[in-house]
Amino acid sequence: MKLLVPIKRVVDFTVKVRVKPDGSGVDLDNVKMSMNPFDEIAVEEAIRLKERGVATEIIVVSLGPAACQETLRTALAMGADRAILVETDAELEPLAVAKLLKQIVAKEETQLVILGKQAIDDDSNQTGQMLAALLDWPQGTFASKLEIAQGKATVTREIDGGLETLELPLPAVITTDLRLNEPRYTSLPNIIKAKKRPLASLKVSDLQTDITPRLKTQKVEAPQPRKAGIRVNSVEELVSKLRQEAKVI
Amino acid sequence: MALLVLAEHDNAALKPATQNSVAAARKIGEKADASEIHVLVMGHQARPVAEAAARIEGVAKVILADAVELGPLTAEILTAQVLLQLQAEHYSHLLAPATTYGKNLLPRIAAKLDVQQISGIIDVLSPTTFVRPIYAGNALATVEGIAGAIIVLTVLSTGFDASPMSEITTPIESAKELAKDSAGVRLVGRQLASSDKIELTAARVVVSGGRGLQKAENFQLLEALAAKLNAAVGASRAAVDAGFVPNDYQVGQTGKIVAPELYIAVGISGAIQHLAGMRDSKVIVAINKDPDAPIFQVADYGLVGDALEILPQLTAQL
């Protein structure tokens, strides 16, 4: 069974981004970029499925500027077999990404797509669900456990009230949540081996998909800063402040 | 113009987040010429949910789609049901709470409609312009829908005060057609927190614990404080990962986003991802051994010290 794992290059999770003073967006100059953490978990899960003999080939795909090659190489170093870059400098909305991924799924004839549940830059949490809709495949989102056997995926999902377990017939789309697994580190020998693994490059226009944006970002601002707080020196002082000053208890 | 809000529920009771989504719909309606808000309840033996939805202020009509196939509340069949409703009546907007329910379901519907959804809105500026947090809430984007037959939105409850329940009940209509196809998806089971726990996203006071509590047993100290304050209990990702509490306690960028009157963060360092989940709380208290912990930068009141000593003292003094 061939697996497709789409990955996104995003601002590293340790970075506290700053908004540009002209309101046009977030300042990304010289900011550290990394694979979206949920996508790392997706790559890791795919590799474990291959190690268990469930998957035969893992294809990672990224859609974006040429620099995404770095992210793809990291996935190859983790253990993916083959990488595809769909190159574009255009900003892609989730619906456009889903449409492009649908084309890749068709080309590669994959039976399972595993994505991160959300990208930590846009925080939309849509792409996996949209891809499932376009493919008319069932979806298992926010997965904290995944088992594949006899043509079915058994997915335990993290939901607001606790956990839910679904059984989906394959082919299916899965999105990963934090506790699905802990991704492996890439060792230097694997990084070197990864250089020999194929990385194909396509232009977004090759996929003949309408990626025109449907939304317009009018401005990006920083949130209202909070008033500076104070240190209290004792529990008594805290209780008193909360009662008398803040009046919340 | 009519707006459709998808009710969130568990077949037995309506979830409060539905009321916040209705509030968002009302705000959109106020900025348009005339509007009617409908609430769609989809489930099995869910009449009590429809009756509750019919009492939300601002709702003109409730549609109840009730069938055994809808009971598991899985995305594939609910998508089909919503699409039937959108064919039955014309809507300018489709809204759902930005809870795991809405986040799982709405994008699937949006893609079937060939519409680019806007996720997690915290404000409405016009019928087509909304504000939403990005980059873990470190930036706010004002976004306008410029194409598409319908506007599809998920609503962050923290941005809109719940539309209250009233004495007036609006009509409940049965859905004209019922979806039958679950796409072969089977609900195996659910493991849910007990329903008598105070819901994190609706609580006036939240008491949250992090890795600084050191052991799962120490969460009992937090629960004792929460009981005194009639508070909900939350946790950082670190506490959940360490197995101190189950995943439904997690507050953060990819967990629950809360904005209570009072948020007490105990033994939580204040990573960017955690702040994303609680930074809009009215009053923030931080208790941490480390005076340089980032949480103190957002706290209104900071107390440096050992949480395990402070918690029992605080509980006793309340």
C-alpha cells in the first residue's frame, strides 16, 4: 500500500512571530523555518506503518517555494522513500492545497493519506478534511492511535470530551494529533542516504488546478497587549487582590 | 438572507458552544439588511436538543434531522445531511462551533461546496469580513471572503458571548430528507469525561496545572482548589503528555481555547502554544517556582513559589 504524506514548511514552533508595522503580514525575514510539527508526526507514523509491513512506499509531498526541498529532505532522512515538490511562490489556501493533493493522489494511486491536523502558522485545520471530501474518502481526524488491518483503519481520535474510536474502510484520509507518536531524530548517516532518494519537482501549473485565492487578507495586526501585572508575595496577598482589586472571587 | 448554524450536542443535550455560534450569526445578521437564523440539529432521538436550540435567543427556526444512521454523529453522514439542508433552503452563511466537532465536520462540507472556509473567527466586521487568530494567536488576520456561493465559518466561543436561552420557543421543523450513507464508517466507541465535570470552555474560572505539579497525584491539590472556586480544571500539553490527566484537559493552540474571568496557571511555564489557549482570560494568575517563567509576562498577579506548598494554602484561605 502506498502512503502519501503532505508536509508543510512553517515558522519553527519556538519562534514568537512579530507582525509587520504596515499590517501586511508577519515578519518572516531570517526566521527559523521547520517542518510543521504535526506533519513530522505524520511522516513518523507512515514510517512505522512501513516498518510494520503495512505500507510499501512512503511519498512525501510539499507545495510551496523551492526552499521546501529542505523540508522534503528531512522527511527523506527520517525514512520516506520519495519526495515531490510542487513548486509555487503563490500563497495557497487550504482548498487549493486539497485540490492539488487530489491530483497527486490520483497520479500516485495512494490508498492512505496522512496529514498533520493543522499547520501552526495558519491554524486552519482544514486541509485533510477537504481532501477527504474531494476524494469522497472517509476521514479520521486528530488521531492519537492508528491501526491498519484487513483493508480498514481503526482510528482513536482526541475530541473535546475525551476519545473516540472509528473504523474506516480504506482508502482513507487521516490527520495526526500530538500524541500519535514521537517523531525520530534524523541521524547523519540517514541524512546522507536521503540525498540519493528521488525528489521530483513539478510546477503548480503542471497540475492544471484553479488555485485562485477565495479570501483576501485585509490586514494582520498584533493582538491587544495585556496591561503589565504585579508580583504578589504571599497567598494572603493574592487572595486579597483577587477579592478586592480584581473582584473575581 | 438566512444563516444556518449547526448545533453541537451529544444527542441528549445541547452544547453551550452552539449559543456562541448563534451569537456570531446574530452579529453577522445585524450588519446585513435582514436575516433569519436557523439551527440544524442532526442526530438520533435528539428531540430534547432541538427543544433547547429552539429557545436560544435570536433563532427563527430549528430543523431536526433525526435518524438512527445520524446517531453516531460521524462527519461523512452529517456532511450529506447538511448538503441536503443547503439544497432545501438558501443560506448566505453556514456556521459551526470551532470545537473538535465543528473542526472535523465543516471543512468537509466546505470542500463539497467548493468554498474556502474561514476557521476560528473571533469577530465579525461585516457579513463578509472576519477576524481570526493565526500563528498561535500572536497575530490577528482580518479576512474577507471574495468568492463563493456561501460563507462557511467556524466560531471560536471566546469571541462571542453566548446568545442566552429565553422562554420563547421557535418552531421545530423535521428535515424533509434524511441522509442514509455513512460511507462505511463505524463508531466503535467513545471514552468521555464524566458529564458532571464543569466544562472547560464554558467555565467562569479555570484552574490549570502543568509539569510543575510533578506527579499525577498532585493534580488532586488542583482539583481541591477548583472545587472551592467552582472552577473547571485544565492542563498544559506537558501535563497531558506526562499522563497526569487525559487529553480533554489540554488548553492551548491545538487544544481548547478558553477565556474565563479567572485563569490560574499552576506550575505552567507559559510556552507560546499554551498562551494561545488562554491569553484572552480577563484575569490571569501564575504560580511557578521559576521567576523567569514566560507565564509571568501575561499574568496580572504572579506568585513565585512551590505550587505543591501554595495550592493547599490557597485552598484553605478561600
